[in-house]
Amino acid sequence: MTGPELEEAFDRFWEDLLFEAEASAEPQAAAFFRLYAKLAAENGDCIDLTYTPARNEVRGGYQVDGFALERDRGDLFLAISDFRTGRELQTLNAAQIDALFDRVRRFCELAIDPSFIQAVDETSPSFQAAWPIHAGRSHIKRIRVIAFSNARLSTRRKPEMAGEVLGVPFVCSVLDFARYASILAAKGGVEPIEIDVTSVNGAPLPCLPAHSIDGEHTSYLVAVPGSFLAEIYGLYGAKLLEQNVRTFLQARTKVNTGIIRTLETAPEMFFAYNNGLTATAAGITTAPLPGGGLGISSIDNLQIVNGGQTTASILYASDSQRKDRRADLSRVFVQMKLSVVNPDHLEEVVPLISRFANTQNKISEADFFSSHPIHLVLERISRNQSAPPKAGSLSGSKWFYERARGQYRDQLAYGTQAERKRFEREFPRDQFIDKTDLAKFEVTFECRPHVVSRGAQKCFLDYAEKIGKEWEVSEARFDKHWFRNIVAEAIIFRGVDRLVGRSDWYQQDRGYKAQIVTYSIAWFVHHLRERGQEIDLDVIWRRQELPAEIASSMEQIAPQVAVSIKDAPPTMKNVGEYCKQQACWAAVAASHYVFDVQLDGLLVDHDEAEQLRKAAVAARKVDQSIDFDQVLVAMLADTQPYLSFARSRRLLTPKSDAAIKRLTRGDIRLPASERNALKYMIEKMAKAGFELPQTPDLQPSS
């Protein structure tokens, strides 16, 4: 980014920060951490972090603002914030960065000291961040530290090894403001990784050109040294993995013991035994090798789309703290198919390569939910569905569903000032929902707050698996009514979040707000269902605000829930970890909390509401059959656009082709088999983005 562009991005950052702080009723420092931590997790720099602002400002003090421990793979993630309140973009120099990392280093050393653990209060952020290190030290094989700063690095700094702490590698990286803005602006939301192969490997990697398509797509076969893979994965971690594969590995997969065993006992046979890697890149630089042949000297935007478990296991085996079991990576080689894709087509092609490369392993369609048609449905509905005016307003607005990261920001960044203001009036900032928000709201109202408490990415994957199956059974329920219910859930969730953040009892003892909110709402929903009732979400949609009666109920319930979740069993000293357990929800669900508010006009009978939902879905299925005839009538005018699109996406079948030929001749009387084939093809075209005539059927905006 140029200087003026960065300054403009900095102004937008402050707008986002102030809005986040106001909406969440949290200090600016907490809002800053949330903004950076969310982006870092999406980018692969870390997994979902727990906010623990632990610090001691005395000389030689410590600081850690967030943590996460992946026990199965031995990665401890720690974050430290360098939040600056000045409205001018400042500079971050090397000495300041080193000082930040030293504060984290000191915290790690203190965390394993029993006297430190005994001295700090168990409810304090210092204890909550230190206890996983103290209790899980034997599981930690690598410490990954990331510094969050809204200042700009004077010199760009790549992830680097900074020696060892607690006897394990200490890897440091920086997310400064220039990089933060660059990731937000990156095409497809992916920050390119440039690998200097010669520098890391000591020489270019020998390769064999295998296939090329008109210069748009070129494939190479490479025998990659295990030491090279361990080195780059040790520095970049999950950032090297394509996003869907990364989500799967971070949410589900343990280290593969079979791969580890081969690496330890027969490293020279690893090339023969292992299936290898599939990877993509936006470009490579090649160089002739001294002995003849071709070598890869650098790789631009490397993403591993299949073989992430292999790569992680190689690093794990090389990090083994028992030297007699540490794998000899000098004897390990891994086959890799590297596809170099035109940068203009990366966003489209890489997910497809990832999907097809993973058809024979445990990564399911749910793991590719980020590209599921359901997002297109939500996006189209949100762009067309006006919400009722709020009390005191003359006109309504709309709720913006962000299918791909950056859509909302891009709308605010381009066009004239008048156009931007008009867009923000139509889609206010506080009426924005993204994919992880969707999962958080829905799973909370499903009374599974322990899943929400596991973090945005794991909650999203859990929800994706469930909703993907429901989509396969029937797409009919995913309509405007469903969208309105999601908006109503968002209004309730965010309203409760604000009232908890502003309450006196919370401000006197801050911490675990996210858990308190999801657990409080889930208990309230569960409590009503036990009495055969549920919140009338249609009322919430019509009012476009949290009713005072529900707000008063939650003001009484939330502090009681807070006491319950903080009363963790003696064996579970970390409250955040306790909230992730089914046992925590069982304890809260069985609790009897007191609230004395009348909810007249805000509740409906649960069984009646369920019958109405089923009737609406059945009616929509009938409408779909009727509306397909309207599509056929529209096709009579010109079948060519339909035919061309279907051919380009390989959707055409012999029977659908025969149906189109009949329509081209003006014959709308299709045999049942051809009609069904054509309808199926049209549905697939709609999901792929083909613009159909404006009918409720097949148009995902319904």
C-alpha cells in the first residue's frame, strides 16, 4: 500500500475499533485485541485465542494478552498487544518488538514456577494464561508468539526463530498495521506467502515439469526434503495450508501416529509409503541446476491443499523432546505435485483443487462450507430483504450478510462519498453478519453454548456439518423466514452482549463475557422450551430491537450464569476450558435461575411454532413446482444463455439437452424424465451463480 492508502486504511481502522468498542461495551484495548485476533485466526497465524490481558508493568515485567494451546500437536500460541491510542500512524522499530517478545518470554518462565502460580488469584487473567502452560508443559513442543500492533513496522519482518524457551522453539511473528491492512485488502482474503527456497534449503529444489494448459496452469513434480518442510511449517504454521484444509486440521485432527512411526523407524522409506502433498502457487522462479535439469528457487503464495497432516507430523516428529526418538529428516523426502495457477484465477481454482484432492480422506463437504450455496442464498436475501423501521424511524434498512471477507468494507471504500453514505444508510454497520456470526447465533439458540465457547472456527465447522446435512435433505426451509429468524437471533445476542458489558457487576469483575452471553441466552431458550414455549422471533424482527422485557430478564439471569460457569470443578482450574465442556452446559442447564419479568406477547407455543415452520416449508415446495413453469416460459424466449452456461460448468446431461432442444423448437410439453433433468440442471446453475428470472423458485433470495 502507498502512504496515502495506508493513512486512509488507518482512519477506517479507527472507525471499526470505536464501533466495536461501543457495540460490545468493552474498553478499546479489548476491542483492538478482538479485531486483530479474529483476522490472525482467519489468516492462519494462530487459532482462536482466549483474551487474557495479563501484565506486570514493573521493571522486568511480563505481558500476555491472549493464549491458545493445541495439545495434540504441541503448539502453544501466545499474543501480546501493542495498542496505541494516538490517531496518527506511528512507527514500530526492532528494539520495541524485541522488548515485547522479552515480556512474553518472561511470562512463560514464570508460568512454570509453582510459587508464581500459587501467588496469583485463580480468577485473574495472569492465572488463566499461566495455568495451561504450567499444567500442559509436557505437551508443548513449540511456542508461537504473535505481536499485535496498530503501529507500522519500520522494516518488514517475517516469522523467525528466536531461540528456545522452556526447552522448545520460540517462533515470533508480528502483525503490524501495514500487514493488518494488507490482509484485509488481499484478494480472496489470503495473505500471500513468499518462500525463498534457496535460502531455506541451501539450493533450489529439483523439479520435473509435468503438465501445462495454455500458460494458465502448469504442474511440477518435486521431491521435497523433510527438513525443508519442517523448516517452513515451523515458521509459518497453518498459514501454509489452504483455508478449508486448515480449518479441518485445527478443529479435528490429531497428529497421525502412523506417520510419526514411519518417520522415526524408517525415514528413508517415507517417500514410498506416504501419499505425498498437493500444493498450489501463484508463481515460481526456476533456475538451471549445476548437474543439469531445473530447480525451483522461490515460490509465491504457496498453499498446501492436501497433505497438511503429513506436513504437521513431520514437524512434530522433528520436535520430539526425546532425542532418541527424534526423526532424522535428512533421510526423509516427500513427493509433491505443485500446480502453478494464474493469480487472476486463484480464488476460483484453488478451492476446487483442494476439494478434489481431498475426496478420499476424512475432510468432508462440511469443511468446504465456506463455498457452500447456502451463503449465496443468504447473500441474495440480505441484499433484497428490507427490515421494518425501528421505533422512531421513518424508513427501514437492510442487514448485510458477508459471504466473502471484505465485501462490506469494499462497498464502503469505493464510490463517491455520497454513494458510500447511501450504502451505509441502507446497510448500517450494526446490521452486519458474517459466517462465524451466523454459526455463533444459530448454535447458541440450539442450546449448545459449550460449542460456541470452543471458538469461532470450531463452532463454524460444527454448524457447517449440521446445516450442510439439512440442506441436502431439503433446501426449502432456507428462505426469507429463516433469514429473518437469524436477524432476530443477532438482535438478541448483541443486545445481551451490550447489557452484560455495561452492567456494574461485570465491570467490577471483567472476564468471560463471551461465555456468559452464550450460556445465558442458551439457558433462557432451554428454560422456555421446558415449558413448551419459545421466543417469538417474528416479534423481534418486526421491532428490530431487543424488547425491554427480555433485556430485564437477561439482566437478572446473566450474573447468576456468570457465578455458575466460574464455579468450575477443582480439577478444571481454567474457566475458559471448562466452558468448552458438555459438563459445563449440563450444570448450567440444570440450574434454577430466578427472574421475575412478564413476557406477554413475546412468546409462542413451541409445538404450534414447529407446525407452522413445517407448513411453510411444505408450501414453499409447492411454490417451487409452480415457479419452475415460469422459468420454462422464460426459456422459450432464448435458450442459448442457459445452454452455454450449463456446458461451461459441465452440467448438461442427455435428457436436459433434449429438453432444451424441445424448448428451442417452442415445445413446452416435456416428458417427466426430461422435465426433472432440466429442473435439476437449473437448480445447479442457480447455485453456481447463474441469474434466473425473478421467481421465488430456484432464486436463493427467497
